[in-house]
Amino acid sequence: MATAERPFHLVVFGASGFTGQFVTEEVAREQVDPERSSRLPWAVAGRSWEKLQRVLERAALKLGRPTLSSEVGIIICDIANPASLEEMAKQATVVLNCVGPYRFYGEPVIKACIENGASCIDISGEPQVILLHLKAILQKLNVIKSDQRIFHITWCMFLELMQWKYHEKAAEKGVYIIGSSGFDSIPADLGVIYTRNKMNGTLTAVESFLTVHSGPEGLSFHDGTWKSAIYGFGDQNSLKKLRHASNLKPVPFVGPKLKRRWPISYCRELKSYSIPFMGSDVSVVRRTQRYLYENLEESPVQYAAYVTVGGITSVIKLMFAGLFFLFFVRFGIGRQLLIKFPWFFSFGYFSKQGPTQKQMDAASFTLTFFGQGYGQGVGTDKNKPNIKICTQVKGPEAGYVATPIAMVQAAVTLLNDASDLPKAGGVFTPGGAFSKTKLIDRLNKHGIEFSVISSSEV
């Protein structure tokens, strides 16, 4: 319930940013959802009252709701002003943080939320890891040497560092801090859990393949994601040191170990070449599986993620694009050029304007999961897996349509499914927080659809 001390159920922080404006629109849609049984008091937050007002006016025009601006609170808040962050957090039940790159700006928001009793959801999935994958691919092809130091820190460092630093503090306050609640990585993380729940037995391993579909005008992304990749410099041992300091025990695997595919491989089922998925999914899913194993005694699932790239021509183009990017990103002047001219250096995929409405309307994604495991009563020690299952998650354009849907429905789940969340608060992955909730049902009703394609005994 909203109170005088905490008047807003949801606060969209960074609402005037490129992604934030779409999250704002999605909250506005949720506010008038016919299935909603109570009102949804909410607000937008950012540095400029004028920009926030314009975002609300655009949303009102787009949604045909002329009174929207008068229904939404406005909070002036600056990431560089801790006091303003605290004031924002005091007024919110859940903060939807859209201010990135999170490796630069994420921690102050998390700290303010924990100290002031607000839960926080973000969409961190910044693909610094893309460079590690590109480097690995090019090393396998003997294009670059293994000792070349190019990019060494991943977005995973931010996510795991936040869990390491703030999990106990969040639990003491009874608040939930949940990262990667956008396209990276709710479809993958909840998709593995959905596949496990639909298998009549024990799921032991899953491979996922992402296919992105575009319309006649092609795909485009905002350059904020591009900048996140460029900024991803650091010490290659930082993440390893963090994990070592955490004293994490290896998670056992059931059945045969999942073999990793070559950096460029052919998927016969989808009739397409694929490369490792250059995003957050693998790290997020593995942390979820660790949590479910250690806290709920569930059998852990091995996981590998790939993205389809079409035919051999696309593979060659990708390899040259990777070489081109890695060459420029090694030098200061090269990085400046990459940031200043994203459209040119990304071959038209990233721009300061982001995608057009037509591009977003025509785009969609399909995430296909191929799982294997054991039927009920079949021993897992010496026998081969005897069940295969194929599931899919389908949705609209990933970055600015599916991501706001996923983020907002995650926030609604926090508000409505309190009894199904982990008993204490803390810092969680989406799967760790929402595995027992109705989030998948909510996503199905809002256009991100989970389904079983096939299931059979071998």
C-alpha cells in the first residue's frame, strides 16, 4: 500500500533517457491494465523537470491518455547527488533504475535503495563480455595471439560485486535488488527454469540459441550499448579475484558434462551457423542455478548460450567486423572515434538516434532451448540422458519493447507475489528471485511467450 511516507509503488529513475522513456510508457500501460485490481501510484525521476515532463507528454500522446501527466509524480534526482538518491528511494516501494552504464552509475542507486528501504530492479546486461567472446573466437581462428591484452573486464564484475557487497545488507533491510531484468537476462534465466518445470524428469543441460528477426528497414540500437562495450577496460584478473575472495564451491553437474561448441558452429535443428552469445545470460543463469542448488536443493542445470548468425557470408562479415572493432578499441584515439561515430564503425547497427519506430515494430526475437535429462526413476550416474526437450521464448523487439515489458512485469511481481519471493531480501538474479512466482504467466500475457515445442524420450 502507498503511504504518506512512501507514496509511490514504482519510480522510474532515468525516465528521460533513451530506454527510460520506453519503460515509462510501459508503466503507463500497466497502470490501466484491465486485470489490475487496484490503482498504481508511480513517478518518474531524473535531473530535469522539463525533460521528464516532455517524456510524460509524449507517452500521453502515444497512448491516447491526455491526463497522464497529471497522474504521475515527478522527482528531481541526480546520480551525482547522494542526498537526492536517498530522497527518491524514501518515496518508492520499487525503483526501476534505467541509468547506465551500470558499472559507472549503478552502485549509488543500489546503496541508496538499501539504506532507505526500497527494492531496486535494473536492466544491467552491458556487453563488455562481447569483447572477451570476440577475442576467444579470433584466437581460435589464429587471427590474434593468445597473449594479446585487449579487453579484460566484463559487466559480470558489476553484477557479482553488487551481490558480494550488498546481499547481507539488503537481507537485513528486507529489500530485493534484482539485476539483469530486461532482455538480458529474463528470457534466458526464466526460460531455463520453464524448461526444467516442463520436463517430466530431471533436466541436466540446456543450450539456447537466440535468433533476432528484423523487418525491411533492418536492425538498429542506441549507442548507449555501444559505449558500454567501449568502456569495458580493466584488469583481466579482477573477476577471478572477486570469485576467489567469495570462497564459492564448485556447483556439481548431473549427468555428462555439457560440451561447448566451437566458436563458429552449425546448428542443424535451426539450419544456421552460430557463435557464443555475447551478453550476460550465461553468467546470470549460472548464478541462478547456484542459488537454487544451495538454497532450495534443486538439481543444477548446465547452460550454454549461442546466437544464430545465418549463413557463412554472415560469419565472414562478423569476423571482419570484430577485427575492425578490436583494432580501434586498443588505442585512446581509436576509442574516441568509436564513441563519436558509432553508426560508421558499427556498420550502421548503432547510432545516437537509436532505432526508428518502424524498426522496432518490425523486429522480434526467438530464443530456442534444447535440453536433455533423465526420466523419473532413471539413474544419473552411469546412464546416458534419455529425454530431450525443446522450448521457446518469443517476443517483440528485444532492446526497447521486450526489455521494458520484462522490467515492469518483474516490478509488478515484486509488488504482488511477496509470499512467493525468497523469504529474506538480498541481491538476486531474476531466476533466483522469481522462480516460484507468477512472472512467466505475466510475461505470457504481455507478449513474451513461453512454449514447449517438443519433448521425447531417446
